[in-house]
Amino acid sequence: MEPPPVERCTVVVRRIEVDTSNCDDYNAFYTDVHDYLATRIDPRSMRRLRLSGGGATKVMSMDRGDSMTDLFEGVQFRWASVPGDGDHGVDSLELSFDAEHMDMALARYVPSITAAAEQARRLNCALRIYMNESTSWRGISHHHPATFETLAMDPPTKQAVIADIDRFLKRKEYYRRIGKAWKRGYLLYGPPGTGKSSLVAAVANYLRFNLYDLDLAELRCNSMLQRLLIGMPNKSILVIEDIDCCFTATSREDGKDRKTPVLAEDGSDDCSSTQQNITLSGLLNFIDGLWSTSGEERIIIFTTNYKDRLDPALLRPGRMDMHVYMGYCGWEAFKTLARNYFLVDDHPLFQEIQALLAKVEVTPAEVSEMLLRNEDVDVAMQGLLEFLIAKKQGKEDAGEA
């Protein structure tokens, strides 16, 4: 006796939902499914494929009338691309599966499709960097090539930053449970030319988050700052470079803000004044005050060349979660640069260069400049060696230890 046929369920995802008021609404989940399946297609198993996209990004998808199987948690889900009937028919994607898996399909499979589609779009979409103009953001494409692999910095520090970012991304429910805004703050400090801006770009490329480069000099009052920060989307990075230059050296510990605001008659900060009235308190309210919950999954990065000049309020525990020192070029950072520029892991002059790097203070930017001067690895290394020797001699002539 043959077993009874397995009951199947079919879910229809139409490209456009047509309601009774004759209004056509585009179905966002249709796009999610389309983008998700593009990451799951095996070209060898498909009779026909559709290729779309512009520039360097190409997307493969099922052709109309074709189908494919997706495996999720050991369960097979069958997708079919169904063309609409007639000239005005609506295309749809039909999902079929064994009826016993209905709960899993709705509770886990469908949400995973949207999450995976969003991730795929972030990876395929060109990043942008935004700059503030008055109370709005203006963006341009951002193609900075820096990655953690090519970043010349202390390896343990680099790994600590990566681990901290990865841990942050996985802890949405944890932040919610402990009552904290889902954001993370980093203070990058160190001499000029040590790679702070490159680290910012590497973080953006790693996360596929857009950058929002905030110039406080463009703002006249805290209200303008507030509107800008509220206008930032989730999954974004706020950057304020040279934060030590944004406020005076007066400490808030003395009961004074770093900039004294000009108040209107009603006591509010005056945005009509030509004087800049941005206060450190206004900025700190966004970092960890009431306004810190206006968005989630955000990264906040401050950079400074002089950490000792910062207001103590910025350095309090919990304000900037991780302080990252970007120091002078050490041996491991130099090896990364040599690999980047010449694809070499060894050279006859490496031993002398290593010894000199331990004795002189030279930034990764200075080393990069020397390596860029010649495409011949031998000539470039010799030039760097002579540069380091001259640095060491200058240090000795100045009477430094």
C-alpha cells in the first residue's frame, strides 16, 4: 500500500499587490525574495538565467517560468518564477513546501530572507560618504580602498577592533535587555599620519555602512546638530575628526561648557545668531543621553591627534567604548606595507629596517611615501633605509635618547 501523498502548501508573492481601490502597491517582499534567491542560485542547475545590473555589479536570477530549490535548516523550499497572464498580468514568485513546515516557514525562513536580502544589497551597493550642509546631509560615492587586511597598524590592536565590532553586531537583544542604545563608540588617537582616517574607511568597508562626516563648524546651534543626527539612518557611521579642535580647552568639570551658547529670549539656543553655539553637552546628549536612542546599530568615531587636550567629559568610562591608539610604524605594520606595495614578505634589507624602526619614530604615512617613490623593490627599500638612518642621525644630533 502506497503512503498517502504529502500535503503541500503554496505561498504566492506577487510583484505588485492590486487592491480593491485600484491602487497598485509594489510588494517590497518580492524584491527581498528576488535579491535573496540571487545569492542562492547555482547556475549549473538552471536551464535559463536572467542577468541584470549595471557597472561592476551583475545579478543572476531565475528566468520567468523557471524554478529552483532552496535548503534551509534541512528543509527543502521550492521557488518558482510565475509570469502574469495577459498583457497586464502580475509576475509572482511562488513558494511551495511540505505543510508540516508551515510554522518554521513563517517564523524563521521568511524573516531570514529579508535579513539576507538586506545584507546582499549592502554588499553590492557602493558606499557613500555624507557631509553636512546646514541641517541636511549631502552624499557622494565613497570608494576608499582601505581594508583591515591592508591596514598598517599593530596586529593585536587591529584584531581587538575587529573582535569588538563583530561582538557588537551580534548583541542587539543584549543591548535591549540591559536598557542601552545599540551603538558603539570609538576614539582613535595618535600622531598625524598614523592611519586614523584609513581605519575609519576600513571599518566602513568591513561593515558596509555609509559614513556621515560631521563638520561642527557648519552648525550654529544644538538644534541644528540634533536635526542632523536624528536624520542619520540605522547601520551608519558618524565621524567627527579632530574632536580636540572643535571645542575650547575649558573643562566642563569647572562648571563651564566648552562653548558658551547664546540663548534666545525664551532660553533656547539661538540658531539665528552668526556665532557658533554648539556645545559639548549637546553632542554628549547624542552619544549617551536621551537622544542616543534615536537610532540603532550605529558606530560613532572621534579622532584626535592629541588625546590629552580632550575634555574629561569625553573620556569618562562608557562614553567612548573603545580607545584605539594609532602609533608609529612598527615592524608588523611595515611588513603589511611592504606586502601591499611590492607583494614581498622578505628582503635582504629587512633586518636593518627592523632594527631602525625600533629606534626612530616614523609614521606609516612617511614609510608609504618612501615606498611610493620607486616601483623597484630594491631601490625603494634602499631609499627607506637611508631615510631611517637620516632620522636616527637627526635624533642623535638633537641629543635625544
